[in-house]
Amino acid sequence: MPEINSVKFNADGLVPAIAQDAENGEVLMMAWMNRESLELTLSTRIMHYWSRSRNALWKKGATSGHEQSVVELRYDCDGDTILAKVHQKGAACHTGERSCFFNILLEAD
């Protein structure tokens, strides 16, 4: 996997990952990945993240059943952010909302 070496992990060994609905482009969530979670995601096509609060690897949907199956993974021009286009099963947010981005700071006119 030569492309994984193009990903720039921060000083803590993490890279932000944005999960986006592959069908409609809705941004579902942002979480952190380390090298191991990225490798697992690449090999299983199921999103894996790194939980900073638990200091542990986290397979999305392991307890809730709300898995994210990967359609496509990309990294940005600087190599410091991952974009995962996924098929979301159930809610993406731990609150039960479909997307973590349900709080409004400013609405469209």
C-alpha cells in the first residue's frame, strides 16, 4: 500500500477523517484515525477509527451495529486529512442522529 505513506499523521500519530455519505454527499462525522485503523479500514472496507477518549482502536458500529462500509477513501492535497465515502447503516452520530452535524450556528437565507 504505497499511498498510505503519503498520509501525514500528526505528532500524536493521528489524522482527521471525514465520513461522507457516498450517495448524497452528506457529511456524517469526523473522527481520528491512526495508522493501524487506516490499515484495517483498507483491508476490511469497514471504517475503523482511533478513540482518543478510550485510547483504543474502534470499529464503527461494533456495539451499535451502525457500520460504515467504505466505497472510496481519499486523502487531501496536503496528505493530512482523510475523506471516506461510505454507506452508512443507521445513525452515524452517537446521539442517534444520522449526522453529527445537526447543530446550527447560522442558517441559510
